[in-house]
Amino acid sequence: MPVHLLVAFFCFFYYTRSIMVNDTNTTEVESEKDADFEIKQRDIAKHPMEALLKQKIDAGMYIKIGDIVDGTILFREGNRLFIDMDARGVGVVFGKEFYEAQHVIRGLKIGDAVTAKVVELESSIIEGYPELSLKEAGKEKLWVDLQEIMRTGATLTLRVKEVNRGGLMMEHSGVVGFLPVSQLSQKNYPRVEGGDKEKIFVELKKFLGKDFKVKIIDVHQDEGKLIFSERELDNDALRGFVNKHTIGECVDGEITAIAPFGAFVRLADGLEGLIHVSEVDWQLVHDPRDVVKIGEKVRVKIITIEGTKISLSLKALKDDPWLAFQEVIKKGDTAKGTIVKFNSFGAFVKTVFVLPNGESREIQGLIHISEFGTEAKMLETIEIGKEYEFIVTSVDLQEHRMSLALSKKEEEKEEHGEGKK
């Protein structure tokens, strides 16, 4: 073979082999690069930041500032806490919000559920991710929980922390609330004659440090207002009472307190009813203590149920003494009587009449102030505890009314100066 052909053959062989080697080397390098890339991708997949890298969500489409969102802890990196908000993307807690919530963050781990508040739609630390607050969310959630407690009517047991002239201060989950005097139960409401505020304040002081069962009746986060009621529990008990009892029914109870205007009776379920002074007895009662005593067991009749008030009657279970005088007292009759009480329209007189069976019975009548002309003249003419002779000027046994006037004999005594000394 000629030399020049042999040289050409070897050049062609060398050139061809070089190309094949280069191709092989290139393929191997590219394979190595692909392998490195897969390794790196696997590494990224293992790192939580992958979720951030994959997330390309316009947060403003799904959330707004002030929203309360639920999520799970994705991971923590230094003083940054990343939270997976599911469809809403990923948010970050950092800076001031991170340090103010450290006591909460310290106990959290990856996967823990949390509630956060959106404070910024885009973080200044990681572009494109909303900034969250755990502390603010805690406050918001607390007020949401308070609203839910009010909605469901759940009962809370709270201790009185402070007392003022308007009511009692209590605390629930770090929020201080107020129980107004008007929202106290019948059992605890201060029974102060005339509604003297200073006396009421003295009564309220007795509740300091005591536990009360209450309900929430008003929640206003913007005003920081939380109002409790003990009376609402009375309403619940009252509904149960009304379902069991009817007006006109007789029930048993116990006298728990006595006031000038009547006596309080504890009934079933802790409810209290009132026997008004006019319902204590058929006769005029000046002080209920003259008829009933605290702790006394009584049987009473339910006469009205209005709102939370149950009105009771003791006299309704007693014989009406006025019926016994139906054939005894007539207009023009005279009777001895004792002055028992003055008021602005006259004087009450306790009289005694003899029934057909020979039994003597007391009955009260009224001598009107017009019989004297003026109150001063009345006080000058008659006195409490002294007996006089009277004439019956009118009688209505159905309405339990009897009007009296001094007899001529008494008027003559007055004219001759034999009256009041």
C-alpha cells in the first residue's frame, strides 16, 4: 500500500476514534450531571424549604389582613417560624411577632396545629409570603371563644376579684368582666330598703372571693367589654319550674328573708318567690316578721309568674275572715276599735265583732283623713294603741273594705276636751 494511503487511513482512524471518545466522555459527564441534579432534588425534597420554593400563590386572593387562619408548623429556621396554611399557602412568623410568642413557640414542633392572625400580606423577610402573628391570633381567638360561650349559653364558675358600687368584677381566661347588681340572682340580690347605694355596696362586699355560677350575656371586643349574669341561671330554672307548675298551684318552701314589703320563699331548683306584705294575711300586716320567721317551712299558693318573678300568697290558703262577717256587719253598726297605724290617707283601726255563734273576731277598717279635715287634726284627735268607738260608714266584704268614723259619743268627748291627752 502506498505510503500516502496508509497515512490517510491512520488519520481517519484516529479522527473517528477521537470523536467516539469525546462522545462517550460527554455522555458520561452529562450522566454525572444528571445524577448530581437528582441528588440535589432529593435533598431539596427532604428540606421543608421545598414547600416554599414550590409555592407561587398570590396571597391577596385568599387572605386579607386581620384574618384568623388555621395551619400546621412547617419548620423553624432561627427566629423564623413557617406555617403551612394549606390552600392559603405558607406564612411566616418573625421579628417582634416571633419574640412576643416565644413562650408559645417553645412548645411547638413540626406538624403541630396552630392558629395565627394575618398582619401583613407580604413579609419583608421572605418575598411573597404573608406575615403572621401567633400572639394576636391568641387574643382574637379568645374573644371568638367568648362569643361562642355566650351563643351556647354555657355556665361558668368564676371567683369575685373585686367589688364596686355597681356590681362584681370577675375574670375568665385573662379577660376581666363585670356582673352588674341587676344581673344577680334573686338569692344574692341585695335586699336594701329604698335602694340605698352605700348599703348595697356593703352587701356586695360580702361576695369578695366567693365563687359564682354565671353566663356571658354581652361581648364587645372593640370596647373590651365582657358582661356576666347570674340571673340568667334563674331564667333557666324558672323555665323548668313553669313546665312543672301552674298558677293557682300550691307548693312548699322556706322563708329565706323578710323585708318591710314582704317575705322571700325558697322554692324548688333554688328559685325564690315573694309573698308581698298584702298576701301574708287577710288582716292588715304592718311587718311580715309578726306573721312569719326566717327558716320557717310554709305552704304557699302561686298567684302570678311574670318574667323572673314568682308571686306567692300565704293568705290564699287561709279562710277568708271577711266571709264570716257577711251577716254581721252592716252600715250604721257601732264597734270598739284600736288605732294600729297612720298613713297619708287615714288611720287603720282593728275592730272586734261577735259572730252569731258567739265567737269574737278581729277585722280591720279605715277611718279616712277626710273625717278629720287635715292630717294634723287627725293626729291631734286620735293616737296609736288607744281604743275608740266607731260607726261603720260603708262595708264591702268582697273587696275587704270597711270605712269607719268616730261615733257621736267620741265626737262629744273631743268637744268637751276628753279626747287625746
